[in-house]
Amino acid sequence: MTSPLLSLTWTDHVTGRQGFLVVDRLVRGVSSGGLRMREGCTRDEIAGLARGMTMKEALHYNPEGRYIPLGGAKGGIDCDPRDPGAYGLLVRYLRAMRPYVESVWTTGEDLGLTQDLVDRAAAEAGLVSSVQAVYPLLEDEAAARRRLADAFATEVDGIGLDELVGGCGVAESVLAALDRAGVPHRGTRVAVQGLGTMGGATARFLTRAGLTVVAVADVKGTIANPAGLDVEALLAARDAYGTVDRAALRPADRELPGDAWLSADAEVLVPAAVSYAIDSAGQERITARWIVEAANMPVLPEAEELLAARGVTVLPDVVVNSGTNAWWWWTLFGDIGPDADEAFAYTRRSMRALVELMLTRAQADGTTPRAAAHAIVADRLPVIAERFGWYR
């Protein structure tokens, strides 16, 4: 794959903090990728995420669907989202990026930012919507915007559908891998790093499928119970950043160091928080059979190579956490309506098919799931380019 079409660095005139935008490529003149905010965010990090978005879009290409893949992009701001000045910085960033959001970059929530916050800041920055660049591609813009607004207003058990659908996709990836290996759901143990939007929803769906969540980690440390945690109680005790109030713990729940989730006695690890969470040293502590990347780029390449040599399967982020992005476009373009049951069914069906395709390709090629995903993208990108064109 080629270098990005656009890569820029913005410096805030008030704080001196930096923000970044990388457009990996455009398809039909538009790209897709969220906006993250975290201390230490770099342009190289955003470039890697933008390339990943190109892959996620291509992986969900369905010639019979109304949703046609876009190009990949990503935005980032180097700031702790808890900083008192973070919101003002976000508004100034979006104001500076307004020409790109209006014309070529559709964006939304990512690490450190909620969709509500992005929407509020976008309005203050003078934008119609964070996804307005895609509006010219819609057959009926008014109907599409109503459909997406209705979907975002839909709640399940008091939680927004937009917060749940990504976790549904991650959970289905886990279940597809277990089913392919002939491992029963009930009794399979899981450890989750991060109990925010993605990690929390994943834990909920896996628990309801019969799996046992034995450890979860947040910024305060790891909470563990070999007999299983009360996931619903922990989710109810979270703050806006996914941190659990320890007053909700039961007597048998143990508080452990923050990295204890790595060595949890579990078959499945779900890193769902930050990038670069598992390095060469950390991977030595892992005894799980599967690592399912709900976060973006949580396993470093050298660690993944060592894990593969030990027989640990890493299901890559470009497949596993692609459900949220795809759900936006399935809904906006009209492949599905603003209904939770329809969204979950479509997500499960699509994610299972994609995971099956990836694992079958990996087995046939004698390679890793990530390499198989890259091979599938390499097959699909020329088809997309021939049908719709792109700018690199």
C-alpha cells in the first residue's frame, strides 16, 4: 500500500498542543475514520490507524449492499480528555479541520471522546455534522439523516445502540473463533482490558452468551474473580471514562495491579483500551489461547510474532472492531433500519462471515489471521478502485 494522501499537523494557538489528521486514501472522494484524544498521541499513531480504516472499509465491501466503502482516515489530539481545557481544544481543532470535515473526512467518536461530545463540539465549530462529507453520496439525504438520528436515539436496557453495536461485533468474533475450534461457550473464561464503550459492551454480550468474565482492568487496576465477575454490577458502577467504583465490588472480588489482566487464567483476552498494550515482555505472561483486539493496535508486531510461535491466535483489530464503523454506514445508506434487533442480527451475521473468511484464509495460506486479513484487503482494493476510483 502507498503513503497517505494527506498528513498534517496542527498546533493550537492557545495551548501549544498538537492535533493530527491523516487521510490514507479517498474512495468516491470521501474517507472515514474517528477522532481520538489522548495524552501522547502522535502523527505516526494516527497514520497507522488511518491505514487500518482503509482496510476496515474494504473488508466490509459487499457488492450487493447499498453501503459502498469509503477511504480510510483518522484524526488525533495530543491531550488528556480529562484536562479542563480539553473541550475547548477539541472545538478549536474541529474549527481548523472544518474544510476537511465538510468535504472529505467523515469522523466520530474514538478513544477519549464520546459521540455526544464530538457532535456538540462540531456544532460549536460551525459544522452541520461530523459526517457531512458523505451526504452528497446519499440517494435521499433527509431520510438517511433521520434514520441515523433514530438509530442513535435507540436504547437497549438504558444504553445507546451506538455504544453496544461495536461490542456485539467483538463478541461475535470471539464466538466465531470458539465455534470454529469446537470450544463450548459456557465455561470459557475471558479477561477484558478496558470497560469503556467497547470493552463494556463486549463483556456484556459475552456474559450473555454464557462465557465467564474473570478479570477486567481500568485505570485504577485489575478486578478479578476466578468464579466470575458480576459484569452488570460493574457496568452500572462505571463513570464516563469506564472507571469502576470499587464500592460495587463483592467480597470475593480481588483488586490486583493494572497489568494483572495479562496473566489472568482465561482462554480469551480482549484488550479494549489503549494501543500498544502488549509488548514482547508482556506477551510472556499470557497463557490465553486467543487475543481478540477490540482496541486499535493493542498488540505490537514483535509481540504478535512471539505469540504466534507459542500457538496463541491474535484476531486483528481491522476485523474485530470494525462493526461500529460499518454500522454507521449500513444505517445511513439504508442496508438496515434504526432497530436494535436488526442492527445486532446484521452485525452478527456480517462479523461472523468475515471472521470465518479470515480464519479459513489463514489456515489455507498457513499464516496468521492478520496476514490473512491483509490478503483479503489486497484482493478487494483493486475491485473497489476499478468500480469507484480512489485517490491515494
